[in-house]
Amino acid sequence: MIESIRASAAALQAHLPQQPAVGIVLGSGLGELAEQLEQPVAVPYGEVPGFAQSTAPGHAGRFVAGRLAGKPVLCMQGRLHFYEGHPMQAIAFPIRVMKELGVRTLILTNAAGGVNTSFSVGDLMVIEDHINFMGQNPLTGPNDEAVGPRFCDMTFAYTPALRQLAFQVAARQGVTLQKGVYLGYMGPSYETPAEIRAFRALGADAVGMSTVPEVIAASHCGLDVLAVSLITNMAAGIEKKKLSGEEVIEIANRRAQVLQGLISGVIAAL
């Protein structure tokens, strides 16, 4: 495994202006942050050996490197999803490559459905923990000790110091942050109202179709993690209306600047 990671990292490194310190994964409708980078360099996933191509709506499917808030960063402008047919190992692979490139802090964003009925559409939620309801784990199969341990502790997968920093930055910016548990759902169908009621009983505050495999991979290879969900809709059955991908993208576009400001502020404070 480590040989494949190093080969992909070397190929990507040839395009990068400098070693990135922060990796950012941009979710549905949130790719605009990559356009804010200074001196950007874009590399489509298809040009990096070992990478799969993202097919999800609102995902450009490329790396963008540059500087944000004075720090060298590497953005994934769009991610890979399990529902696209990618194996879990393919979803974990870009996270491991970013670690090999020198990234030490990983910031993940996603569009999510609100399960907590006290949330509102447009809220930002700092993820404190997750529930893996995707049915698989990216660490299944042979383990390479050069990448991470066979049994990966998840107690502090969402780095407490980064969560605290996010709230400090949000307070300075006048941004209200929610906090809660994210439940990763396989998709691509949205959840049923009955499933949402069950997820709420399990302690979930938001639900989405990404992020969990990336966090597991990041914890496995020793990255610090901050993850923020943008609540783009209330989950099935709460508002008694049908859900649509178009609504998710619309709300994400509308609230993207607030999330971008938060992420930029956190990076500036690192």
C-alpha cells in the first residue's frame, strides 16, 4: 500500500508549488473555496496515478494547491463517495496521499441533512463524533504498518483542540455554530422518515453520505481533523416535503461564503 501512496504523492508533488500544511476536502456545492486560493495550481484527479474520478454533482474532481490565509494548502475540490461505486480503499487513498505530501491538519466539509429538530437550514455544525452506517470500513483488508496501526483508535478522531479553535474563530466572526454527531449513510437514495427517527434515537444530529471514511483514514494515518457540516436541508419527514439534490446545491451556494470565512479563519489561526 505504501508504495502506491508514495508513487501517487510523487506524481502530484511535481505539480505543487510548495509542500502543503493543510488539506481541505470540499463537499457538495462548497468547491468555491478553492477559487479563493492565491497562486492556484489545479490537477484533475484523473491525472494522478491511482486516483478515481469523482462523478457527484457539484464536485469538480480535482486538486487545487495554493495559499489560503497565508498557509500552503491542498484542496480536494470534490470528493469520492461510496455510492458512486468507489471502494472504501479508494475513498481513503487521497487522504493518505495528502499525509505523504506533508499535510498534518485535515479540514473536511460536507452538505448534510439536519436530524436534530432544533437545527435550521443553513446552520453550520462542527462534528464532534460520528456513527458509521455505511456498512463498510476503509481499513478492512490487509494493513500496512507504514501507513497506520492494525487497530485504529477513534476516541479523538475529531481533534478537540481544532473544534475549540473553530468555536473561537466563529465567535470572533459573529457566526453561530452548532455541534453534534454526524451519521454516515451509504446513499445514494435519501433516508426514509423512519430511518431518520431511528437515527435521532441513536444520537445523530446530522446525516450525510460522505466524510466518515475520510475521517477513519485520517485517524489511521495520524492526521488532526476538523469537520464541519453545512445543514442544507432538514432530513426526511421533518418538514413533510420531498428532498432534492438541487436544493442541497442551492443552499450550499447560498451559505458557502460563511463556511469559507470560518475555514479561512481557522487556517489563519493554526
